[in-house]
Amino acid sequence: MKLLKSLYHLPGNLKACAYGVKFGKRCILSLGIQWKRDSDSQIILGNDVLIISGSSILATGASRISIADKVHITNSEISALSGGSLVIEENVKFKKGCHFSIEGGTVEIKARALFNICFTLLSIERIEIGQDCLFAPYSSVVDLNHNIQDRGRRIQDQGCSSRPVKIGSDVWIGHGATVLSGVTIGDGAVIGAQALITKDVPKFEIWGGVPAKKIGIRGNAERVSPPAIE
């Protein structure tokens, strides 16, 4: 059975080779993955990586995507453009419908992060996500914002500004919450559903609302894992 499973996915692995993707041992790459890579860009996969059909992986304009061991990607879109860099450490999971767009920015995702369905990340500068973080469905993290100062010009003609985002380890971002540019979230913090994070959140605090504010603090100094997201 293991041999049959390996042979079933062999055409997908050969397709990845044709696009210059470098991958390690025991990877399972479905045939339906959309790959795009130019000669100046890199896509590197570690061992035991699983990418399910319907996903797209794109690197152009001297960009780099590095995916470590035992990362699972399900029907998601990942792109690095214009010198963008995405580094994903081991055992990170992407559920269906995630969208990552890095255009000239740098994104680092530490080990064992979980991105639930329809999570969105947009970066033109820098986003760092610590280990063991949980991102609920439809949450988002962005390091850019539209400029709106000139009332005489269309907003879409005024470009964007950006500031780095840093999210610590063991952070839980609730359903539909948005983390905006320039924000730092401390280790162990919890962000409530639909919250809009515009300010720094200290470690172990619980924030909620629009715009978000402190609504509590986790109960003790011992490590307590947030509830699992099904």
C-alpha cells in the first residue's frame, strides 16, 4: 500500500522537478499543484512535506520560498514576488484556503504554527510569527496599509506604507481577527474573535474589540495551551 501511494504521487513530484523545485525525501506533491518559478528564484522543500492538489506555489523576481520538514499545505496559495522571502520551519500546518502574498517583504514562520481555513497574510516589509501559534479561520496579518492623506487623489493611487509585525510564541489569534502593521504581540497572548489589533499587546494578555483593548489576562504563570481549533 505504501508503494502504491508513493507511485500515485510520483507524477506530481516529477512535475515539481520540471519547475526546478528542490525537495527532500518522502515528499508527497500532488499532480494538481500549480508551480511557478523563474530562473532567479528558489523553491526549496525539506523532508516529508505534503502539498495537496489545488495549492499554488509561486516565486518570481529573485524571491525565495524555503519550507522545512513535515510541513503540510492544503489547497492554499503561497507567493513570493520582487525579492520576497518566506521561511517556514518544521511541522507548520496550512488548512484549506490560506493565502500568503509576500512582495519584497520577509516572512519567518517558526515551528508548529497552525493556520486554519482562509487565513490571509500580506507583506511588503517584515512579519515574524513565533512557534506554536494558532490562527483561527478568516484571521489575517498584514504589515502594510494604504496611504489616505491626499483627499484630492484616489486612495488606490497613493501607494502603501509599511511597518514590521512581530508575533511571539504560543499566541492564539481568534476567528476573523486582524493584526495591522507595526504591531508586536507578546508570548502567550490571546486575541478575541473579530478583534482589530492596532497597538502592541503585552505577553499573556487577552485583547478584544474594534479597535482592540485589554479585556483580561491569562490566569497563572504556568504554561497553558490555548484550546485546539477544530
